[in-house]
Amino acid sequence: MKNPWIDPDRLPPEEALSLARFINSRADIPDQSQAHAGLVEVLSPQPGDQLLDFGCGTGVIARRLAPLVGEMGEVVGADISRVMLDFARSCGGPAHLRYEQIDGATLPFPDDSFHGGAMARTLLHVENPHATLVELRRVVQPGGRLGILECDWGTLALDHSDRALTRRILDWRTDTIDGNNWMGRQVVGRCLAAGWARADVHVLVTVGRDATTTHFGSVRRCGDLALQNGMIDQSEYDGWVGELDSRLAAGLFFASINEYIVIACK
Ligand SMILES: C[S@@+](CC[C@H](N)C(=O)[O-])C[C@H]1O[C@@H](n2cnc3c(N)ncnc32)[C@H](O)[C@@H]1O
């Protein structure tokens, strides 16, 4: 299936804007906010740092970094999508936070321009992840650090009485929808292959037990997509999603997923 995140500007404008609204509001959900805070904490930005937020989308990470580097520093939010960047600018921010439209395959910055950077939920979508990691390494100073946040759909643990159907739906979703959903487990290897000297990994397990988390909506959407794409029939859908809904109502919904925060050092 076509991945809309490769370049949201290729979509009809209303669809691109709805992706922007989706990621911007998703950042307020507690499990997402926990992952973003974890990325920033491990990256540990210092006052005066010049940082790049690559694949910044609507700027949810850039806006966390800007107060930490202060006005002596600078944060550049960079993204391929004009729609995402316009949305990011409309969210405001200090003068030392700016946005630039770029393509990850060739970054318009000199060698060693940044003290470090962040990249959240983007490497799974870029068309050439190796070239992107090589370019990011080029523009980061020696000794600089890039913090990468990616989850891994292969680590989604969902409780359901129909194990075979659950595996079928989740495996299909993992292998088919929206990018490389095994990126979480691949980030370390890909960073080392791209020439980063070291890649240290921190794992955060987020748990969803009710509808206030991203887990319930994401899992239910797997059922919707599987039905729409002919992977399951209506009676399988009714049984599978029906059990998710009853578990939710009874307080028995349970899903968890691994979020990988990798710090790559040049
Ligand atoms: C899922 S969004 C994540 C946005 C943001 N980092 C966040 O966590 O909310 C992925 C972003 O990567 C951007 N993107 C995809 N391919 C890109 C490329 N080759 N160069 C730059 N940005 C790219 C998309 O436009 C989109 O904004």
C-alpha cells in the first residue's frame, strides 16, 4: 500500500492537512508525550546547542528542544512537506526556532553544522534511510549526537482470545501499512552501517489499557484496514473488533509496544 508519509504534499491538500492535525494532536496523548520526553531527556540538549529536528512534521519535538537550547542556541525543524511546515509555523515558537523545507537525501547544510539532532518517527518513512543517516552524520559535528525515536510494530503485544486471527491481522499490518514497521529493531544496525561511531539504545515499553492511549485506536484501525483491504471477512472483523470493544468496556483491553530511543554518536 502507498505510504502517505513519504511526501504528504503529494496528497490532496485536505488529506495532507489532516495528517498534520493527526500527528500534532497525537503528541498530547500521554504515551506519545512520554516517548517524546524520553527522547529529549536521553538526547540531553545543552544551552547554546545548534540542533536539527529532521522530519520535524508539525514541530512537536522541535518545540520541546527550543527552550532547552535557549536563545544562544538554535533549532532547525526540517521536513520535506510544505504543509507540515506551514502547520508547524502556525503553532508559534521562539525566534531561535526556524523551519526549512528539505529532502533527507541531500541536506542543504555544510559539513559539521550542528551539535546534534533528533529524528522522531521518520526513518521508517524516508525513501532511502541509509542515505539519510549518512547525510545526517555529515552535518553533525564530530562528537555530536543524533537521537532517534522509532517504535516497532513487531513488538505489539495484544491480548485477544483468537490468537491466529490476531497474528494474521497484526502481521499483515506490520508488513504492509505506512512504512518499515520493523525500523525500531533496525535503527542501531543502520546507524553503524551509515558510519556513526556508536549507537546506544534505550527501550521504553508503553502500555495501553483504555481508549485514552494510542494503543486502542491503532489496534482497532488494524481491523478496519484489514477488512477494507480484503484480508479478513465481515464475520472475522465483527468477532475480532467486537472482542476489542467488549474488553475495553470491561477494563480488560491490554496492548503494549516497544519504543526505541537510539543515540547515535559521530
Ligand atoms: C510520521 S511524521 C513524524 C513527524 C514528527 N517527527 C513527529 O514525531 O510528530 C514523518 C515526517 O517525515 C517527513 N518526511 C518523510 N520523508 C522525508 C524526507 N525524505 N525528508 C524529510 N522529511 C521527510 C514527513 O513529511 C513527515 O512530516
